Amino acid sequence: MANFLTILRLLLVPFFVFFMLSEGKNFSQIALSLFLVAALTDVIDGYIARSFNGITEFGRRADPFVDRILVASALITMAYKGMIPLWGLFLILFRDLYLTVGFLLLKEKNRKELSVTTAGKLTTFCIITSIVVLLAGIEPLGFYIFYAGCLMSIISGVHYTIKAYRVIFA
């Protein structure tokens, strides 16, 4: 069931992007609804996998990848539409790419994986919340949360770097 929700989340991404980029009555509300459903499937699939001992290798690998695709798609379309600043988009995407490459190299070289940290979870929470709030049109609050997500991207990126350094040189 958890893997099904991960696949569903991935399948929702092109529909979300379509409604974000198309002009039509209620399209922005449809895009918001699709993003909310996709974000909720992430919470639900994690809960199901942990609660019912259903963690699979596919889920461990696909879930974070699909999360990044969803968030990147939202941020790119929002930047394209002028809803968020380009520097914020590049900061968040750079951090995600940096961490993804770093995690893969660490696993290949040391055969070890880093676990998700509280800082990483808070970063994701801020970014996803800012996307929802900005798509809902609550701009002052959405921008504050987005800027907090950008700051948390820097903090969590540094935190993961230190953690990886300790694993490599332990």
C-alpha cells in the first residue's frame, strides 16, 4: 500500500504541473488540491510503512526521490510564474542536488547511509507548507515560511555535511 501511494504521488506531478501552467477557471485551486493530495500521500505512506512493518527497498529509495520531484516541480513552476524568487529556487534545488549526490557518494564509498535529521524534516516541512500557503494565495505568510525554508535549507545542508564528514573520518 505504501509503495502504491508513492507511485500515485509521482503520477500526480504532471497533472499538478499542467494545472499550474494552464490558464482556466479554478485551475489554481485544482493545482493546490493536487499538491495537497500528493503531500498527504507522503505522510500516509510513511506512516503505513512504519506502522505495518511494510518498509521495502523500493520505498526506501523511491519515496525521497519522488518527494524531490514533487517539490522541485512545484518550486520550478512557481518560480516560472513569478510566485517565488529565483534565488530561493536555486538555493533549494542546489541543496537537494548537493545532498543527493553526497548521500550516493557516501553510500558507495563507505557503504553507510545517513538518516534523515530533524533539521532535514523541518526544512521539508517549511518548504512544503510554504508551497501550500502560497498556492492558497496567502502571500505574506507564505513568503515568511518560504524564507524560513530557505534558511533551513542552508542549516540542514551544513548539518548533513558535518554528519557525513564525521561518518567518513570516524
